[in-house]
Amino acid sequence: AQKITQTQPGMFVQEKEAVTLDCTYDTSDPSYGLFWYKQPSSGEMIFLIYQGSYDQQNATEGRYSLNFQKARKSANLVISASQLGDSAMYFCAIPGFQKLVFGTGTRLLVSP
Amino acid sequence: AAGVIQSPRHLIKEKRETATLKCYPIPRHDTVYWYQQGPGQDPQFLISFYEKMQSDKGSIPDRFSAQQFSDYHSELNMSSLELGDSALYFCASSYPSGLDYGYTFGSGTRLTVV
């Protein structure tokens, strides 16, 4: 079965600084992908970035990038130049059979 | 671009009442997933449907049932509601290979049981 571990319940960062949110995973699937979602206080689940296990380069979407280290089974999210609007819960997720399996999330607070 | 539509956005019910949540997936997405997210918790998988047939089942109470209709929309029916059912209920849709196309979530239905 797939498992996601997010060890940081909360993170603080100052505006314009970079922050890394940790995610480690466990899966027996030979081919898989990792997703990151953002959940602001309004509740919606917003897709941020995806990386496939066989992708050669780390995924990048604007200010979001994935630091994917397959040997260590980690897929950390890097947010560059943090903005106040980045304050939210962030979930790492991995596909299981016919579902996404989520980690427990990291709450990010960006201060002015 | 079309998104996953959930209705209603908010719902208040009394204990022992029933509730029906609706989900309209992205056109041409044929897999629908339901999740329950309690306060301060991560989303917990309830059930999924592929081509109108149940494809996987998680920790869904027996009081809950769901189905996917011919137009691919899905409904989650909850009976004998309990206070602990208060949560945010998400629907998501994807192609069968969610790996490549990702899972798109609706805005959720916030259910409050009083």
C-alpha cells in the first residue's frame, strides 16, 4: 500500500524568502507520480505540481518546484519568493489503486 | 476551463437526517472519487467510480452510499447523520490514468450536523 509522510506540521517563512516542504513516500509500484496540493482557508484543494517517477528533470511550475530524490523516496516542494497568499495547508499525495493517498499536510504561514 | 462542480457548497442538517451531495466531473473524465476531510485532518478516501461502476472503497460508513449516473455525475447519500459526519466532502475526477492527467478536485461541500 502507498504511504505519504509529511513530518512538518507547521512552517513559518518571511515574505520573499524560499521555503521547502518535506514529503517522503513509500510505494511498491514501479511507476508512480507525486502530487502537491494547496488548501487555503476557504477549503478548496488546488493542484500545484506533479512529478512522474521516470521524469528525468525535476518539475517546475512558476514559483513551485519539486526536489525529487527517488533513491531517498522524497519529493519536497520548494516555493520560491513566498507571498502572503501562499499561507495555506499543503498536501503531498501519491496515487494508490483508484484513489489518491494524502499525507497529513503542512501548514505554511507567510509573514510580512 | 470546466472544473469539477459540487453542490451544495454548504449544508446544515440535524442528527438522524439524510443528506445528498452531488458532483459533476470534468467532461470526458470518467472516474469520480469522494473524500471526507474532518477539521484539521487530511482527506480520507471514501469511494470511487469508473464508468459508473464502483472501483474502490475506503472507510465509508454503511450509512453512506454513492453512485455514478449515466451522465457521469455522482451522488453521495448519507443517512442517519451523526455529529461526527460534520466535515468537508470533496469530489474529484480524473481520466482512468490519473497518473498522467492528475486529479481535479471540486470546491467541496461543507456539511455541518447539529
